[in-house]
Amino acid sequence: MALIERKKKPQQFNWNVRETTNIRNKLPAITNAPTIDYDKLNWLCNINGLKSRDSNQSTQEAHEVFMQNYKKIFVPQPAKVGLPVHTEKRVRAITSSTASLSNQATSSNQAAQRPKKETSVDLYTYNIKDYLPLLHKERKSEDPKAIRGENIRTLRRLLRKYPFERTAADNDKVYSILLTFPFFKDNVDPAVLKELCVVAQLETWKDTDFSVYGKTGIYMVLRGEVKPVFSPYLLGGQNGVYPESFLSLEGSDLKEEDETYLRVGDCFGTWLHYEEPYTKEFSVVTTEPNAEFMKISANDYKRVITQIKQREHTEKLNLLLSCEQYRMWPKQPLISVADSIDWISYPPNTVLVSEGYKSPFIGFIRLGECHVLRQVDVLVTLKNGKKEQRTKQVVMGRLGPSDSFAEISLLLDEPVTCSIVTASDVELGVVRPEKLKNLDDVTQQLFRQSNTRTFGDLTKEDIQNEYLQQELKREWNEFKHAEVLEVINAYGVRPGYGKWAK
């Protein structure tokens, strides 16, 4: 028998963990290892009578001594100074328990909290038990008095800040709260009210029998109770009418229960301008100490109204200047036209102007897009083979921002040459016929010279050619769609499944 020499080298083992490819099972790490007192351990091992090299069996006395003292080799944790015994036991119980890390991080005088039950709102079930815990978490009262009281407390907290300290979120919260009160909801425009929330202030009157003059602005009672001096004691809006006379409520023969008192949530005062604001009209007298009011002064109201009007006027003027035909106009006609513009919005698929009818206004598109339609007579083949003449509409163009329409229709009192339909949400600046007539002759003459009929230069042949192109395109798209569906059905293609899935 011949021996064959093997050229394979013996396997060399590398005990470097980083270089080896063998998978080793690591031993679990020892966590929270107790501290050992080695002096006690040495004494414990040297007890006379224990099992050792010389003696194969321990004595009964040595065994009992070992069992009674082996716990002393572990060093106990130092107790915190000043804590009672029951607190130390609670701390040890929490530390040694299997509670969560958040419970271990709590202070020593808190009990261990149970883990919260996980409720999944992503899974839709038909068991009411799954939704009751979510419902019980929201403890919102539906009582109007409770909601009103909570709004008043929130309003007082926010108004304690100065106007320059309040954030945009604070002002939005004040605005949403004021909308719940009838006076601000019915008498103040929402856009104006949102601006007034920025300048609202808190006033406090600590003593009783003090007069609060209502001619300086609108006040709302946030705390306490007041008694009006005259009736009426509230007049909203800047365009209101001055009262012809006031009825005094002081020294009247009314009983105490029939007297008028203003409580939390009631308003008094006015935004009208008076030459002598510090008089008894619209004023009240405090009947309780530490009365608090929200004040919006008449000067702030006037300033906000002026700023809003200037802002709207600038936006209208910029809209006119964005239209190409009005850029070379003089300044005075532009200002007069801008003062006549009103803002209006329309949803999609709204007919603004119909072909053959007079336009209701001159429109300046600020936002959105409109389609321009023209009518055309075509022959339609019915299913039975007969041909019938019908009138259809063709999209001949589009109007977008900085475009205008229907100037000539209103100036010359003639029907428009096309229909205009909104393709999206559209915001317009419009000039009504009655305001157009109030413009001077120079401005009306500028309108005639600067504008032409909207898509009025289209001939009948242009409309028919556009209709044919759109019909051919539509038929081609329908043919392609039908062919694709036929191929898919013939070869069993299922988009989104199998190898056709994305």
C-alpha cells in the first residue's frame, strides 16, 4: 500500500475575533453585578471545618455558619440620608422590578406605573370596545356655559400679553374666540376682525364706582359686573347712525331685580367718532372690584379700516396695471376705475358670459383660468344613418390672470361674441354697469380706444377648422384607447398584478 503525500496545509486557527469568520456565541453580559467584599469572602472560605483538600466533608457547625453568613460578602447599597424606611423599600422594589425605564427614572416617592395599553387606530374593526378608550380620553364638555367660561379664561390669559408679545397663533386663537360672541360675528367683517385681534388690549379697574367711557372704543366684560348709565349703551360699526336721544338709567324707578347689568361676555361702547369722548353717553359704572375688560379703541379701529382700504385699493390698481391695454393710461382714470372694482369669486364650470347676450359686468381676472367658447353648426350622423344639424360649442382660447373681457359689450350695450366659462376657481375684479355709467366721459372714451371685442376677429371658417381638429384629435385618442384595451384583453395583461406590477 503506497502512501500519498497531501499538499493541503493544516488548518491554522486564528483567535482574533475581528479576522475570524467562525460564528461564536457570545456569553451574555453581566449587568448590575453586585459589589463583593473580598475580606468577608476570605473569612468565609477559611472557616474551620469546611470541605477542603484535607477534609472531604464539611462539619455540620461549619455548614450552618457558612449558610448564615454567606450574604455578607455582597456590599449593600448606601441608604439615602433622610429617607424613611418605607421609602427605601419602595425605591428598592422599583429598581429591582421589571418596570420600564421611564418608571425607573421617576423620583423615589412615585409608585411604579403600569404600562399603557396600546390601542391601534390604523386597524378598522367593528367592535365598539376598541373605540371606547379613545372616546373616553377626550373629555370635552358640550355644555355652552362651560365652553363660554373656558373661552373667557383663555381670552384673559392671552390678553395679559402686550400686543407686540402675542404670536400669530395667539392672535388666531383670539379671533376664533371672538367669533363665538354675537356682537363681533354679526357686526364686524371677518377680515377686519382678524386685524383688530392684533390691537386688542386688556384693561383692569381695581375699585368700584368708577366710570368707564364707552366713546373711546368697544369694551367686552371679561370679569366682574358693570351697570350702564344710559341706554343705548352699545353701537357697533363705524357707519352706524348717531342716536338722537339717550335714556338715563340712573335714579330710575325700576326695582333692583329689573335694573340692567352687564356681565361677562357683554359689550358696550362705540367706534363712532365723537369730539368729546369723555362723557356719560355709552359709559358704565363698575359694581365689583378688579373688573377686567377687553378694549378695541376707536382710533385703532379707524386705523385698521384705513389700512385695509388702502391695501385693497393698491391691489385693484396693480390688477389694472397688469393688463396690457391699461398700462399707458393716465393715473387719474386708473384711480377712478380702481375705486369702481368689486371682488367676486366663482367655482369651476360657471358660465360668466353667454354668447349672444349682454355681459353683466366688465371682468378683470386676478386668479384662475377661463375657457372661451364659440358656437358652430355641424352635421351629426345618428345611429339610424340619418344626418341632423346641431349647434355645438368649440373651445377657441383661454383667458388667464391679467386678462379682461366684455368692455365693449357694456360700453356699446351690445351682446358679446363668445361664451366665457370658468375652468378652475376664479377670482375676478368686476365693474358693474351702474358704476361704469358714473365714470367721466374721458375714462369711458379710454375704454373704447384701448379695448376690442373679446375674440371678435374669428371668422366662421376659423371656428369650423378648429372644431374639425378637435374632433380628429378626440377620435384618434378614442381609437388608441380601444386598441390598447383590445391588446390587454387578448393577451391577458393585468396591469398592477404579476410581472406587470410596479
